[in-house]
Amino acid sequence: MKTEDLDDLGPVKARHRVPRALEACHTAVVDGYAVEGHVPAETIRRLLRERPAVSGIAVPGMPPGSPGMESPGQAPQRYQVLTFDRNGRTGVFESR
């Protein structure tokens, strides 16, 4: 595994065609898939098991209760993990 901290994630997002509406503060590339935002680890494992024909998955924004956004006294918010492909099409991978 290779970890790289970049000051500008724009080129990574562009290369993997992350739709602007799905962009978030974190971007990772995991086994060829773009993973955008606060995506749960178990969802990434599911992505790698199922290998759907998409460019990546994303959790837009920073929903309370998503990984890294847990806060004592704040109830988790329901959110969706979305898929996107190279043509800009999106879909729902799962609801959490």
C-alpha cells in the first residue's frame, strides 16, 4: 500500500472523473477505484468484493455519524454512499 499526502487533490479527482457535486475533502484511490469523502471501511471492502463497473464511490459533504464525523451528543444522520462512472452517471451504492 502506498500513502501520499497531496496539497492539491484536483488532478486526482479529475483523473478519476469525480463529479463536482460529489467532491469532498478526502480522496483516495483503492485498487483503481476513487473513494471520495467519509466512506466507511466496510463499504470500501464491499466495493472491492463486488467490483461494480463504476469509477468510484462517494459520500458528499460531512454527514454527522459518518467515519470521522462522530460527535458525542450528536445523533448520526442517515446518508447515502453514491457511485459514479466515467460518464458522470451516479447511483446509490448503499444507504446508511
